[in-house]
Amino acid sequence: MCPVLGHLAGKLESTDAEAEHRIAVLYQEFGGPLLRHVRKSTGNDLQWAEDVVQETIVRAWRHSARLQWEPSLIWAWLLTVARRIVIDGRRRKSVRPHEVEPPEVDMLAVPDGSERALSAMVVADALRSLSEEHREVIEQTYLRDRTINEAAEILGIPPGTVKSRLYYGIRALRVLLRDKGVAG
Amino acid sequence: MHEGVAAYVLGVLDEEELEEFERHLDTCARCQAELQDMAEIPSRLDELKHLPSAAEDDPPMSMSR
């Protein structure tokens, strides 16, 4: 039994065997893929990625009703929870967001570099195809590690407008990427 | 409330709004479906960080105002 599961099983001892079973299934089913996914956003920092996965699983355990969702929805939720944990961790670790640092040209020289660069160009093209309003809110929130409220202040528009534009912008981006075959 | 799903997926909601949206998500089939549709988008956007030209050469992609 992995340490996370053992820890959780201990907590659950006096509660619900069914819940314990759900956590075990959850970890077996999603633990590995989640760790691989999270490592990409922790800059391949394995220790940090493992901590993020553990915290994600603990949160899932706290919201055990959500574990009764269908697997693809659980997966989407776990990805989202894990991403937020990484973002919060990055904010705590550094005053300056990582992506503001100049990109390393060497990054493109790793074995899968050309494929990754190609995929990145597809995403960049899709982003350029969006309306200025949609592209702007995606840049000023996610790509610069800012919250809706922070971006709203910078852009001088109400937070509700940022949130709304972000919604329609992301929907448009998803359609573009799906057409180009790089997003499901 | 439904429009918050994109901000939720991207992790850009404040803590308070995040909790509020998750409570909404528990009972909203539409947002659950959109969460699934959008869940991989942030990873795609992360790829831009490996593309120097996207961040530097194109004014609309950077701090242009």
C-alpha cells in the first residue's frame, strides 16, 4: 500500500469502509496518470509533484460525494484541483511567476522538442485567431498567473466581464484546438 | 455562475469564488460537462511557455498596452 493510501486508510478506520474502498480505487485508477500530468507543471520536480498528488487525493477524500461522479468527470476535476494546488504553491514559492522568465532556447533541444514546439505553435496560432478581447483575458489571467480580480484591475474592466470573456474565449479556443486535432 | 467554469479550470478564481463555484458544480450538470470539455486546455496553454517566439516576437501576445 502506498504511503498516501495508508495514511488515508488510517483516517477512515472508524468511518466508512465503502469510502475507504472508493479512495483505494481512486488512487489506483488516477494516481499514476495524475502524477505524470502534474510533473509537467512542476517542471519535472518529482517531490513537489508527489506532494500535489497527495493533497489532491486528500481533497477528493474530503469531498467523497464527488467520487461517485463518472470517471471522466472525476479525472477532469482532479486535474483542475491539482493545477490549482500547483499554482498556489508557485505563488507561495516565488514573488515572480515562472513564465515571466525568459524562455530557455535549450528547452527546444530536448528529444521531444520539435514535436512540442510544433504543438506550441498550433496553440499560439489558435490564440492569435481569437478576438482581441478573448485573447487578452487569457493572456492577462492564466498566462501571467493572475486571478480574475487582478486582471480586471490591470485591464480596467469589471471582474464579471473578465470572467465572461474568459469563458467564451476558452470555448472558442477549445473549438479551434479540436479542429486542429490537439485537444479532445 | 456557469461562466465561472473557465476561470475554475484555469485556476484563476479567488479562494472564496473557488469554493462558491465548487458548490455550484456539485449540482450543475452543464458545468460538469464543460469542466470535462475544458480540463485539458490549461496543459495546451502551458505549451506556449516552450515557444520563445510566442512570448517575444508578436506584440499582441505580450504586454502591448
